[in-house]
Amino acid sequence: MDQDFEKRLLRQQNGPPPISPILSPSSSPFANRHLPRSLPPSPSTLSPVKPERCGDRFIPSRAGARWHIDFNMISEKGFGRISNNKTNQQNQQNQQQAPQQSSQQQQQTQQTSTSQNRKNRDVNENGKDSLMYQCLLRNELLGSEIDRIKDSQSEDRRVTGSPCSEKKNLFKYSLRIKRVDCNESTSPYSLSPIGCKSQKLLRSPRKPMRKIPKVPFKVLDAPELQDDFYLNLVDWSSTNVLSVGLGACVYLWSACTSQVTRLCDLVSEGDTVTSVNWSDRGNLVAVGTHKGYVQVWDASAGKRIIQLEGHSARVGALAWNGDQLSSGSRDRTILQRDIRSYSAVAGNTADRKLAGHKQEVCGLKWSPDRQHLASGGNDNKLLVWNASTSSVFQQQAAQTYSDHLAAVKAIAWSPHQHGLLASGGGTADRCIRFWNTLTQQPLQCVDTGSQVCNLAWSKHASELVSTHGYSQNQILLWKYPSLTQVAKLTGHSYRVLYLATSPDGEAIVTGAGDETLRFWNVFSKTPSNKDSTSVLNLFTRIR
């Protein structure tokens, strides 16, 4: 037989000759990128070896319900350390450079931070809808096995699932074998395109999204509604009747029947209405006038009961405490009188006189426990008076807060936390400040960017609504204590100077110099927090 033919025949039977170590793929620098390719060995010479199901190209396989793609070799912990180190270095550099910044630069940083917070809130609201979709994708593509989403009180959403150790490889795609949980009842004939964990995730209860209407549900015309920051011309009674001071008249509007009646007319007396306020029972209306009189009217009978004197200037603020009526005037004094001890026409005497303000008193509010009276004035002061003080004439308040830079008209006591007081400043201040009247310490402060005209707490949740004037004329809803802006309502073309809350605590009414009254559905209907059972809570214990 020819030797050349014999060599070719042996070569076909035994395969190619072995490759020298110098040219072997394992020693090549490109060995990690290219896998070795060889002809299948002869069954007679070598034992069969199963090739690894791994390559440089991913071909989807329909055999399994899930497949896993790993393409990241950077550990998350290491990356977190690097980022934390960088942020710490940046924070240290910023702290060193902070004393060198001017006041203008600080204002610019505050403005940018507020704008960034608004953008972050918008992103968070949009992320709530996409969170479920992201979890489904992670379940079906990456096998994360997420079965529920926790909603914490701080609104931080954490995805929970079964822990698994994953290999991190770079550009390496491998087929993951599906592991069936024996504890779950799975049917091989299920028509659902998603797995068991995803089905459980979709069936899990979700917190309903809160939608606050951006437009008012009712708008009423209010001709001759004065555009004066220091007046209080709108109030809502416990019997669901709205009182509005328009020029020299006071009108009553029933929210149940939408019937309008005129309570009083001061044209014959040459006087105008400067403030209105309902009693706690909702049967009496106190009316302050420009000449300094305080009139008490019976709403059901439509008759004037008492006319009180004592002020030498207009009465812009009124506040009831049971049968006691407090009035604040431009003459810088606050008079407290018990209407049960007065006849139809009373003199200039008063049960108690408070003279702590240096300019006009424009805000008065009693605390929920009826033990403290908060007053705000044009002297940028917020004063707190004790009801237990027996002195008839008092010049020094129990507490004085002077952090505001403008007139303090907006005052609101929290019905949820004992001793918590909120106040808002005028155009030069634009801030809402929170005070702990038990310890006499300031708590928090938020810059609203515009004049704060009114404040009101929700009766059901720890939320606060504020109305504003120059220069945005908006209505803002805040969540306390995070002070995150929940909603922003616009519609008034003038300063939103007047605010009142409905007796059920769900709706508010706002009035402005554009001579309109707008009704908004702002607050939630159901209470969010349970009643406190602490022995320190004065509202739940009998003394």
C-alpha cells in the first residue's frame, strides 16, 4: 500500500495531530474571548464529554419558564463604598467652602434645593405607578421572586422577596434552571403568561392613590369682598352655614339648601363689616365693625342680641371660647368679654384686657383645650396668653415668639398634637413656622415663596392647608411633620385672604379680592391615625 495513502487514512480515523503548546489557545492572550473549536473526537479513542452550555451569544430557550441574564461584575457593596466616599469628600469640601459663600449664594442654593425637592416629589409620584411594572419584569426576566411590596409610613417602598445568591459575570449568559417551590400550588396547565410570584404580586392589595381635584367644585360670586390683608370676613359654622361680610352687610349661605339670607346691614349706621366669627354651637355670629363695635347676632332669629363697645379702631379679628368672646383691634388691644353678663347695650367695660402688641392685632385663635389664646399682630409678633390668668389688665404675654419678619395673621393650633402651634408671616417673611408651646421652642420652618394669609389643620390627618398672596395667589396642602407639598391649587387672580373649613373637615372655602368664593375638596375623609392612649394626652383623660 502506498505510504501517503496510509497516512491520510490514519489521519481521518484518529483526527488531526496534537497542537504544540506554543500555539495552544490556552496560552493565547485572546483565550478568554474566543472559545477553542475542535472536531468531535472519535468514540473509540476518547470518552464523550458534555460541552458547557455557555457561549458568547445568547439564544433564548423556550424550555424553561424563566431565564437569567448576568452581565455585571461590579459588586454593589463596593460601588456603594466608592460613591459614599465620594459624597463624603464632597460634603467635607462643601463644609470648608461654606463660610466663604455670600448671602446671595445661599439664597440661590435654597431656591435650587426647593426646585429639586419639587422635581423629586414629581418623580416619586410617577414612580409609584411604575414600581409594580418593574417588579414584574424582575420576576419574569431575572427570577427575583418578588411577591409583595411594603408601604411604610415614611412612604419608602421596599421590595421584599426571597434572598438568592447570584453570580456576577461579565458578558456571560447562562441558562438558569427553574426551581419550583413545593409550598406553592402550581398547575402545569396554567394559561397565565407570568409566574406564581408575579401572580401573587398582582393580587396583593395596593394602597389607593389619593386624587385631589385641581378645580373647585363650586364657585360663588362675592361682590364687595374687600381686598384687605388684616380682615377676616369668611367663617363656616358647625351647622354648615357660611357667613360672609360684604361691604356693610353680612350674608349667610346654607351649604345644605344653597339658600342665601342677609343677616345685617350697617349702611344706616355708616359702618362697614371688618370681621365675622361663629360661636362653637353655631347659633351666634359675632360681627366686628370699622368703628370698633362688636355685635352679636342670633342667626336663626335674625336679630342683634348685644353690641359691645371698648375699641377705638376697627375690629379685624374675633375668636370664641364658649360664652367668652375675644376681639382684636387696630388700637393694639385684645378684649375678652363674657356675653352672658351683658345687657342689650353694654358700656366700655371688659372682663379682661390684653395689651401686648405694639401694632394692629390681625389674628386670634384659641387652643383646642381652651387654655391658651394665640394672637398675631402687625408688629411681627406671635403671643400666647394663658386663660387661667386672673388679672384684668395684662401687658406681658405668657409666651412671645418674634422670629417672623412680617405681620402674623395666619395662626392654627394642631388638633392632633397637644401644644403644637403653626403661624405664617406676610410678604417680607413668607415662612410657615411651627412652635412647641409646652417647651416654648421652635420646631420647623418652611419657606413658601409668597405671602402667607391663612392656615388650617385637617381634622382627620396630620396635614395643613395654607393660602397665599403676593405673588403666586395659590393654595398649598402640606404633610406634617415631613413638610412635603401634597397639592397645589390655583384659580384666584387676587390674594387668597380668607379661608374656612367645613364642619365635616373635608372641604375648604377660600375668598379673594377677585370677589369670588371657591370651594375645594382637599382633606381626606377617613382618619389616618388612631387615638392616643398615653397618660400624657390631655384630650383622652378626665381631670
